[in-house]
Amino acid sequence: MTAYWIALAAAITTSLVGQVLLKSGASGAVAADGGFIHQLFRVPTMVGLVCYGGAALLYIVALRKIPMSVALPCTAASYIVIAIVGWAVFGESLGVQKVAAIGLIAAGVALLATTA
């Protein structure tokens, strides 16, 4: 069963990397001036899409043994990390409400993980 939890953690991590790369591909004057097609073919965007595909494959492996009712909500852990990355790397706001919401998500994921 441990290999399936590792696959789930790898799926979440790969998805996070994909999110950051997609944001990077969408950011900057080049993406804004070049339009959607130019943005789509930027290296960060293309690698981000590949990461999403890899994350989906890893998630499929995890679903072999982890119930979907547990696996999918565990992916909510990525919301916590991506909010922090958005704040630290991209300068996005992280106010009291967002921090409280992140705390609730963390508590929910922790509670759910103990039911598996």
C-alpha cells in the first residue's frame, strides 16, 4: 500500500510543479503581448502541461489501492502549498482569510488521511 501513497504524493508534487510552470508561462510581458498561441508554446507552459499529464498517470496508479474518496481530497494539500508558492514566488496576496482557509484545508486533509 505504501507504493500507492508514494504515487499519490508524487502526483500531487508533479501537479504543483505544473501549476508553477503554467503560471510562469502565463506571466510576463511576452505572454501578454504574444497572445494565447505564443503563451501556449512557451517552454514553461509546455513543460507544465507535461507535468499535468504525468501527475494524472501517477494519480491513476494511486487509485489502484487508495479509495477515491480519500485520494482526491488529499490532493487538496496542493492548495496549501500553491498558495504559499504564489505568495513567495509571484507576490500574490496572502491575507488573514486565506491563511484561515489554508488552515481549514490542512485540518481537513489531516483528518481525512487518518481515515484511510
